[in-house]
Amino acid sequence: MFNAAKIAEDVGNIKTQNMVILGALVKSLGLENLDWDGVIKDVLPEKLVDINIKAFKIGLSI
């Protein structure tokens, strides 16, 4: 169990909690070998990419 909202706040933006959860889900489903950085870059505006990738990677490490 983890607190995605707290982790997202620590990353710097509460709105990234969905990426924390996505990272944890990707790990639990064994889908780490996909290009998630590329997917995030493709779907988000450039100004949001770095912080969301950071949150995703933290979730992936949970």
C-alpha cells in the first residue's frame, strides 16, 4: 500500500498521482519493457512531460 497523493506532492504536483499509480500498475502487471517514456511524451504537452515521467518512475519503483 502506498499514498499516491503524498508521493505526487513530494514530486511537486498533486496532479501527477495518476502517474504514480500507473507506474505501480505497470510494475505489477509486468509491462516494464514497453516504452513508457515515449508514450508519456506522445500524449502530454512538453511542459508536463518531465514531472510526469518522474512520478511514473517513482511509482514503478514501488
